[in-house]
Amino acid sequence: QDHATIENFTLTDGYVNGSHGGALYTYHVDLTIDNVDMIDNAVEGSSAMGGAIYTRNATVHISNSTFAGNYAGKTGSTGGGGGAIYAGSSYLYITKCLFYDNEVVNDWGSAIYHQKTDSTHPYLNIDHTTFDGHDGYTIFNDDNIYSANVILIIKNSIVWGAMYTWGTVYSYTYSYTNYFGSILTGDGNISSDPMFVDPSSDVRDYNLQYGSPCIDTANP
């Protein structure tokens, strides 16, 4: 099938030992994922990547979905990570999603790790998406191998956690985004407590409190 769509359900407690993709493994596919929450999925093993999703040589559009409590066992300091999503040589579009409390052992991309694995240069586009509650690097951009030419676009989002680029991102655009620790280069970016309603209890309410600096500050 040239194009597949997965929508309107939850993938939870998936488990893979010694491989990748606790909830979903995709390869050479054009895939749309909408309103699919991926919760508490895990991949075990020192080389395991993509606690929820492992995608390679694919085009994946993800929207209106939550990734929480996913785990990847990758321990090595090179070659991968991705507590929630590992993307190898893929075009990955993430829109109106929520990521929190995902984990990878090596801390390289607790939410997302993307790199070049095949001929396609990696592309990551994030829009209207919130990241919080991750140790290590929330988003890891690997531009250090195979002349990766990583393209990274983040807009209208809250990235409340660190990002890291290994090498130099070939092309990046940050706009109207609230980033932990510093103001990103680009239009409309800020770095200020987003004032989530309740980001720490079991409720996990990531709506914004009255007075949040993120209200009415996306691209007009």
C-alpha cells in the first residue's frame, strides 16, 4: 500500500526485546497518524531505539497525538536513541502533539532522535507541539555522519527541555517557539516559564494558565 492511515485509538504497553519500535515499526512507507496516543511502550536492549515509533526511509505525518512514558534501552554513545521516536532518513511532520516523560538510556533524544541512515536526508518539521518532562536531550539532531544535511523546522511550539545537534544542522528555522534555557534564533521566539496548569501530578494538564507568555504568541 502506497499510503496508510492510523487514527483514533491508543497504543499502550507495547514491548519489544532486542529490537526497535515498541508500538510501531515503519520502513519505506508513507504514513499518516492522527489522534493516536502512544503511552508506556518500551524497547529493551543496549541497541534498542524508538520506544514508541521506529521509522526508517519513510514519510510520516503525526497529528493530535500524545507520546508519554515511552522507553528505549539504547546505551551506546553513537548511532541512535529516541525514547518516543527514532527517525532514520525520514521525513517526519509533527503537528499539535504532546510529548512528556519519555526516556532513552543514553539521553540522546528522550523524545525524538533523527539521523541519516540511507540516501534520504533527514527532515523534521514540528508545529504547535509541546515537549516537557524529559531528561537529557529532548530532541537530538545527528548531523555528524554520512553528510546528513539535517533539516529542522520548529514553529509555534513549546520545547521545555534541551536540544542538541551533533555536527552542524544543514538548515534550521525556529519561529514563535518557547525554548528552555535560551531564546532561539528566529522570529517571535521566547524563553520563559510556559505556566502549564499541572505538569507534574497524575492529571498532567498541559493547558496554559492565565498570564502564560505563550498565550497569543504563535505566528499571527
